[in-house]
Amino acid sequence: MYFLWKNFPVAGNDLCRRQVLEWFASAISASLANVVPSILWRLSLVASALALAQTSSAAETEVARTKGGQFVGVAGCKSSSCHGGAGEKRSQCLTWLQKDFHARSYAILTNARSARIAETLGLPVAQESNRCTVCHSPFQPVAATRLEPRAHPDEGVSCESCHGAAESWLRGHTRKDWNYAMRVTAGMRDLKSFYVRANTCVACHQNLDSDIVKAGHPELTFELDGQSVAEPKHWRDDDPSSGLRAWLVGQAVALREISWALSKNEAPDAEATAKWKGLAWLLAKATAQQTDLPRIDQPTGATSPAVFSSAQEQADLLARRAAESRLSNDFAQQLLRELAATDSEFVVSNEISQDLLFRRAQRLVLALDRLSNAVSSEPPGTAKNPALTQLFDDVRSRADFQAPRFVEHVRNFRAAIKPSVQ
């Protein structure tokens, strides 16, 4: 938290400080158990609003800065004349409700599996425990004073979970004399920034307490680009390099979050450390030959809170820089070749366990998939390279993972890379 505050651009703006402090007070009053990771996207929101506001023309409509605002709920967005109708810019709510699993995040807490997890953990019913609702029902831990009557916890992860409390910008964001910077200044979250976008998602898609996993919750692995592609889309990314940037920013933010969690524990468990080493290894490889991006240190030797804290700072710097970079197709091709040539690093030894190799393999396969997509000239929906499908099968289960077989399949994948990317 200190690192984030120290690096937050607040010079000359007392209102910005007040916004952050007010949000802290609101979060504390709501007794959020896992508030720290969520601070990341809130700080980014205010910082982005300040930066964007500086680009607005003085002749344009003046927009007052917000002080948090209330959540209005899906009811404020889903009318047929807004986002509940037909057409490219009118069907977002229908897409969310009918196709998006986020709309069912609260309902999941009421099923038999969630009941078993809650019972194992000694919790009340899952839909009443903040260990579950903090992600599955984001409105539930919010202070009642910030919720309009039509905003209900059973909405799950809905519009304002991503776009921010809408009271201050709901009526103005469709005005023709408002540009994007004004909407952000009014309180809408700057999701055009991959850094802000990743921070909005990562807190609920990466770290999970080990006792919750042992109780039966699926493991979490955050990968912004692939998970965004799987999401029923209601937005456009017009930049040709957006997929590559989303992948790199997302992986850097994931490393920062894992590092943050481990730095708080004097004796982190071996499984969490192996996950950290696997992702740090991948990003060390990805940045080793790049002069325009901050480097991530290759994990070696013993770990400690100081090592994790250093990785946290490195990863956040990489995420910020990558979000602002114009990553080229040449970069994607080079990185794809380099990562596909790491098969020699998947050998069990005294220093490298089978579990660590599995965690490396998990992250490597996701990277090869997204980099292949970034350099591909094939139309959307084209079947995956069969060699890549083999690799996904290899990392489907930790118990079934076999390093020699994985090495063979990495070599098959490398041989199948088209000449255009060799």
C-alpha cells in the first residue's frame, strides 16, 4: 500500500487526495476483508482521470470531479433506449444477462458446491460470508449509503463492477458535448487503459487463500487477453497490438498481485511460491532481451518478503510501461520464437521440482496461445494449431503432468510455427 501511495501522482491536486481518502473511509466502514487488492484499480481510476482531464480542450463543457458517487444498479443501464435494446451500442445489458457468466456470480454462491465449500471452511452460508461475496456479490460489502434502492447484491458482477459507480456520470455520459476524458473525470473507470482494466479484474481472478482452494474452489489464473477474448464482448479494441499488450500487462499485474500476497507472509506455502516462480520465470524470459521494457529478475535461490516486494515493484513498473507502449508484430514474433525454445528448461533437478515445472508450463502455454494469436493472419474462429491443443492438454491436470511429454510437445509446436514468424 505504501508503494502505491508513494508512486501515486497527486502533486498539486488536493481533491484527488480527498477522493482516495473518502474511498478508504467507505471501504473501511463496509468492513471489507480483502480491500487492499481493490485499492489498485481505484488509485488507477483517479490517476487516469487526472491525466485524461489535462488533454481536454478548455472550450469544452466543464465536468466537476466526483467524490465517489452511488451505485445505481443494472436497472439504471438496461432500458431499451440505453444498453438494454438492440444494436451494437444498445445490447450490452442483454449480452451480459444472457451470455456472461459474471451475471451468475451471485447465483453460484447458492449452489451445492458453494455450500460444501462454506461448510468446510466453517462459514455461514456462502452468500452471507464476505470471503465469498467480496468477488461474487460486489455490492454486498459496499456501504448502504452508496447504494441506491434499485441496486441489489444478487446482480452479481454487473455494469458498475467494471465501469464504476454510475450516479455521477449516468446522465452525462451519452451527451454529445462530453468526450471520453470528461466521462472519466466524472467517475467512469478508464477501461481503455489496459493497466486500469487489468487492475479492475485481477483482485478477483488471481489470488485465492489456500484454504479456500483446499475446500474445493477452483484455482485462479489471471490472463487478461485470453479471458477477455472468452468474454462476450460489448466493446472494441481498435489497436492491432491490443491483444499483445493486454497479455503482457495482465501477466505483469498478476505477478504483482502474487508478489504482494507472498510478501505479507513470513512463511508462504510451497504451492503459492511455485506459482510465483512459474510466472516470474515467464516474465523474466519475456523481458530479458527487451531494451524498451523494464526487466523482471529471474527467480533464483531462496525467497523472502524482500524478494517478493522487489518483484512487486518490478512487475507494477512493467505493467505501467507495457500499457503505454506500442508493441509491434516483430516483438510478438520474436517473443513467440524465444518462448517456444525454452524446452530445455523443463527438466526435473535438485533445484527444480515437478510442481515448479508444471507452474512454468501453465504460464508458458497461455503465453504461446496469445502470442500465436497476435501474429496470426488467420480469421477469428480458426481452429487452434494441433500442437498447441496438445500443450493445453498437458497442463490440464497437475497430477497427470509429465515434463518429458511436455518437452516433446513444445518441440512439435516450435516446428509448426509458420515461416512468417521464424
